Amino acid sequence: MPWIVFSEFSINVARGLFTLALGMMLYQATDSLWSFAFVYASEFFIGLFVQGYAGTCVDKHGAKKVLLGAALVNVLILCVPIILGAQGNAQLIMFVAFALNMIRPFLRAAIFALIPMLGSDDKLEKINAYTSMALQCGQIIGMALASILLEFASSFWVLFTVFSGYTCAFVFYVLTVWVIKSNQVKMDKEKPNPGSWKEVGTYLQGDKNRIFTFVFPSIDYASLALFNLLLAPAVKHNFNDLARWLSFIDGAFALGAIIGGVVASKIKLNDKNRFEVSLLLMLVCALIFVGYAFDASGWIILPVTFVYGVLITVSTVSWIAAQQRCTKPEIKGRLASVRYISNASFSAVAAFLISYFNDFSFYTASVAAAGLMVMCFILAVLLKTDNYQGIFLRSKSSA
């Protein structure tokens, strides 16, 4: 199993712990979704201004150097509050959160570019599936640690655990780069011509299926943003604010995502099947929100959430592999930036829109979220063309 899987596990334990601890603090302090939506908004604006530069750095300096540099900076950022002994300083912790968000685009672009170097073309789904499972398992453990540490330990141990997760991730990233270098993969050599943004535009406009491949999957991430956004208020309004239901629902999704990762590692969807899975997950996600709106039993919400977890993992893993296959080596960093900017944009717009409706009532927000998913489903069906079967584009063969 590639070392990058262990690095993604470690860093997502830390992220799950840090995000849940910070999110709980903000929601309890404001009793509003706006603070939670602000997390998506901050990632959107940071991604908008930094992600493009991150992709350029990957193309110019190489994915390996950017990955190790960004991972090391993360560790140094988390050293600051620990050394200063200011773990309880909310302003400093917020600064740390924003600083980590500033670095994350560099990590994402580098990882997207590195994964094809870890195996042959037919193993992309398997590597991405393992990475996705590591992400979900890491987040589950991170959230579990958050609930334990927030109740029984001080803020120092919360931050120290986050620091440890990022440090372990850095070590595994080093091992990942070492394996790539030791294998002497020819495609890993630095390119003398790193490409340009003009070349990215020309490449994407050369075939509408390329734009479709990089933009359409953003709907998956928007649905996930809404699922996370409405989870806490759903527990409050529909489940008597019982924390165990937060764990049940989140656990059902995570279990489904892990099973989905196993499925995705065993199969290779063609373009038509991948599109159909995305359509199906939109409807399943809408069913969850309809259940929230009409106060459906938790024993109905749980299996639907499980199915949603399976579908979104299978869909995202398959789309990521397709994107990596149609990426030209000299602009792979910039194309990764296009992907993440699109994902962040869709997620931020969806989060702000539903937060606005939540100001009227949770029922209104749930109905609006379900309606948004149905609208995306209808638009996707209407905009589908007969020649989208050319999604699997291989830059190697066209070079």
C-alpha cells in the first residue's frame, strides 16, 4: 500500500479533530450556521487566490518539492501556539486555522499530480480509493478523539494531537517521495517547460468533455458541503439535540464511504456509468434533506445516509481518476487548481445559499437543499450530450 495512504490518514485525523473542535466552539457560541458556512467561504476565497498559484508552483518546481515544503510549513505553523503556550487563545487558533487553509491548496495540487506516479494507469482507481478510505477513517478517528479530548483533556492536548498528526503526515510524505525517486519513474522528471495558464485554457477549450470532466464533479462536493452544513442543526431540531445521533448519522456516512472505497478499488467505471452514479447520488442526497424537512425517523435517515456515503465515494474516486488520466504532464498542477477552485466555488455558493434559507427556518433550509439537488439533477440530464463518452482522454497518446 502506498505511503501516501498513511499520510492522508494521519493528516485527516488531525483535520477531523481540529475542524470538529473549532466548529463546535463556533456553533455553540453563535447558535448559527453562518459561522460554519464561513469555513467553506474562507476555503473558497483562499482557494480562489492561492490555488492557482499553487498549481503554478507544482508545474514550475515539481510536485515532490511542493508537497514536502507545504507539509513542513504545516508542522511549523502548529509549533507556534504550542511553543507560546497559547492553546486557549481563540484568536491565535483562528489564525492557525487560516494559515493551514493557506497551505492546503499546495498540498492538494501536489498530491493530485503525484498519485499517477505511484502506479500504472489502470491502478489509479485503486490508489484513489485507498486514499479516500484513509481520509474517511482518519476523520472518524479524529472526531472520536475530539469528543474525548474536549471532554477529558485540556486544549493543549487537542492541539498537540493535531500537531502529531501533521508531523506523521510529513514523515509519510517524505517516504512517498523517496519511493517515487527510487523507482526512477521517467514521467516524474522535472519538465523544462512547465506550461502556462494560456495553455490550460487552450487545452480545456479544445474539447468540451475536458471541461465537463473537471467541472461536473463539483456538484458531488457541493452536496457533501450541504450534508455537513445541515448535520448539526438536523440533530438539534429532529433528534432532540442528542449528540449520539450526530455520531450515528456521521458514522453511517463514514461507513458507507469506506465501503464505497472498497467498491471503487475493485471496479473501473466507464464514463456513462460514472455519470449515472453522480445522478443517483444527487437524488439520494435530496432524500436525506427531505427526511430532515419532514422529521423522518432516524432509522430511515441512517440507511439513506449510508447509501449516500457509498455513492459519493465511488463517484468522486472515479472522477478523480478520469481527471488524472486526461491531465497533460506539463500543466498537471494548474489543472489540479482548476479542479479545486471549481469544487470550492460550488461548495461555497451552496453553503451560503442554504445558510440564508436557514435564517427563515430549518424546514425551509432542508427543502431548499433538496430542491437544489433536484435542480442539479434535472440540469445535468438536460445538458448531457451524446458525445460525452470521450471523457477518458489520454494526454500521453496525443502528445
